[in-house]
Amino acid sequence: MLMRRGSGPTVPRVPERPFLHHTRTIALLTLVSRIMGLVRDVVFANYFGAGSVMAAFRVAFVVPNLSRRVFGEGALSAALVPIVTRTRRSAGDDEARRLAGAVLAWQTIILAAITLIVEIGLSIAHAWAPSPVLELTRLLLPYMVLICAAAAAGGILNACGRFALPALAPVILNVAIIAATAGGAVLGGLTGMGLMRVVCVAVLVSGAIQFGAQWVGLGRAGLLPRWNLGWKERGVDRVVAFMAPMVLGLSAVQLSTLLDHLMAISLVVDEQGRRVGPAVLAFAQNLYQLPLGVFGIALATAVFPKMAALGAAQDRAALSSTMSQGLRLASFVAVPAAAGLVLVSHPLVQALFERNEFQAHDSVRVSGALVCYALGLPAYFANHVLVRAFYALGDSRTPVRIVGGMVAINVVLGLALVLSPLQERGLALATAISAWAQTALLGRRLHRVLSLPPDGKLASSLQRTAACAAAMAAAVWIVDRLCTGVEWLAQAPTVRTAMMITLGAGVYVAACRATRHGEFYALLGVSPKPTRG
């Protein structure tokens, strides 16, 4: 970690604890956050359903949320980790703190200026043509500055091997939204746009609290960046140069997401004439992103500092081995998670959301989109690891070129499919297809760059994972068919879902033990028992 005092050069080192330890820590804390996110969505579904107010909020929240992914936890974090590592090696810890302070200062100034300009434009547009989307966007836009600063501070903590506080930060947002929604509805008697305005204010308050929490964490760890506006002398120009291609790539991805929402709200109308597309996609995204956020991103976050250190040391063989382990672990979780989501999608959505304002036909639409998103889940996992391998090698341009091409394919394919009978499911399916294409291209390019022989461990692990997941899927499918034939179980989605998930998890664990799956024991942090005889 960065030292509290002293400016003498230090040599970067791979974190003393293995990244699997950090993965388990981040995954556990992220699970808490994602559970709160599910509770938030249940509350949203109860008070707003999948109607126009919910759709307006989902579209309005896209801009600050995507800005967080681009400027906060995305490009900036990916640029800071390897560059701070190299700065510590060449100039010492004190200079690394100055660099982090300069980057944070410039980011805050630039985003605040952008927010002010856009707010003026939105105010003029709303005065000319009032719209719920414009009104909510105006309320939520300042969150962009707060959450990007919080995410960047969390990135500094991650770079120094401290993962707990950044992983818990999203809980603050979810708690604030839940409290505002339930409190405004129950205590204030608010509904519709009136209630949603209260939610937007709560989002802003949560952003300030998240940033304050990260800043306190930096202070307690002795990692406070030294605020300054240095540019070249602090290495900010190097960070910007490394970030620029990533910002372009991430911006393209987030633009694709925004276009998906715009196509959904413009082209998707349900049986009752409601423009439900963005709300349907958002509910489905939050469900498939549960395993992705709990383990996929946690794994990539934990493995990245180690890969960055190995990249700085020019140890490509060790970097390749670490990346391979990350991919094996990613597939071990992603493949059964994808199969499970496909099989339990409808009863799961019914159990979580179907009450009050959220109706039966909403469950059908959300579960259909969830199935399409889930088909790409292993690719989403793998891409997070593969892209960070490029960043660890100091190459931020290759992923951008590949991602840019996939975004173009996703938009064109999504437009074609959303106009088909698939409607919003077509947008989800296009996302899954483009993710698999991205995985293939990233993997092929990395194999050439690293110039290493085929990875037998990865192939063997994938075969075992597929076999274990197939056994799990067969068991879940059988239970689903049996439940469908029992009247009271068919009408009890919560019980049905619990039975399917419990049995599926049990069969998968049993299959992993029977096949002595290495990743199963690695995640548990134990060694398999020796075979007898």
C-alpha cells in the first residue's frame, strides 16, 4: 500500500494475499449490496410497477450511472492501477499520492463543468417541452460528479489492496432509495412522479455519503491523495493518454446501452399501450448482473492489481497463468449461473416482483429478457478478465478497437431484433451475441500477444464445468416439470424457485466433488482429499 510518510522509491510487488482471498472478500460484500439492490427493485416494482414513471427514471438514471462506469470505476480505475504501480516503482509513494490527487482534482472540475452546461440545456429543453425524463434527468445529473469521485477514490483503495469499503459503497445508494420510496409512499402518501422526485433527492444524498465514506477510508489508511492541479509534472498527462482510448471504448459501450434504452422506450409498447421497454430491461439486467456483480466483477477487480504488477515486471508467463486462473474461476461460476437463470427465470421474476403494480404480463416480459441476457453471462464474466489483461500489458487501444466494433454490431442487430416479434428481448439477445463475439476476438488477440502454447488447464476446467452444469440443469429441469404438474406448486412461485435453486446448487456441488473440480476447491480455499487406493 502507499506509505504515510517518505518519498523514497519503492518496488511494486504482487499483493501478499492471493487474489482469491480478495475475490472472496469482494464477492461477499458485493452480495450484500446486490441483495439490497434486489430489495430495492422489489420496492420499485411494488410502488411503480413497470409503467411510464419507472421507465422515465430508468432512462434518466442512465447518464450518471454510465458516467460512473466510464470516468469512475471504469477507465480511471483501469488507468490508475498500472500507472500508480509504475510511479511507485520509479518515484516513490509520495509522488503516487500527488498523482492520485491531481487526477481526482481534474476529474471533479471537468465533470462539474459538464454537469453545469448540461443542466442549463436540460432546463431550456424542459421549459420548451416538459417531459418526465427531462425533469428526472435534471434532478439526477449532479449525482454524476459525486459518484465518479467516490468511484475514483474507491479505485485508489483497490490499487492499494483495500477492497472492502469500495465494495460496500453501493449499499448506501440502495438503502437510500428503499427508505425514500417506502417512506415517501407510506408516511407521505406520495405516488407517481411526486414519489419519484423524493427518490431522486435520496440518490443525490447517497452520492455525497458514498464519497465521504471513501474519503474517510483513504484517511484512515493514510492514503489521502494530495490535491493539486499539476499536469505533466505529476504524470496526469500519462493517465489521460492511457485513459483516452478506454474512455472512447467505454463511452461507445455506454452509448450502446443508452441507445438500447431509447429504442426500448420509443419502439416497445405492451398490450396496455404502456412504453415499458426500459423498465423491463432494467429489471432483467439487475437479475443477471447479480452473479456478474457478486463474483465476475469481484474477480476481475481482485485479479487486476496482481496482473498489473506482473505486467510492470514484464513477467508475461506469470501474467498469463494468473489470467488463466481468473478465466477458469469465471467460467466455474458463470456457466451454471447462466443455465440456472434460463431455467428459473419466470418463477424467479414472479416470486420477486409480481404484486400490486407489477402484473403477470410484466413477469412474462421481464423473464423473457432475462433468458436472453443470461445466454451471454459466461462471456460477460470472461470479458472483464480479458480486458484487464490488456490493461496490465499497457495496451488500452486493442480492447477499444474490438469493443467499438462489437458496439456497432450490437446497435445494428438490436435495432433489427427490437422491430421483430422479440421486441425488448431482441435488444437483450443482441447484447449477448455481441458479448460472445467480443470474447472470441479478445481471447484470440491475447493468445497472439502472449505467444504462449494452448492452455490445457483452461480447456480441462471448461470441460468439467460444462459437465457439472449439465447435471445441474437436468436436475433443475426435472424439478420444474414436476412442479408444473402439481397445482399448488405451480401457483407458489416462491416455493418453486427455492426448490429449483436449492436442488440445482446441491447437484452442482456434488458433481464438482465427484469430478474433483479444481476451481471448486480453490474458491473454498482448501485442497481436495486424496483418493483412496
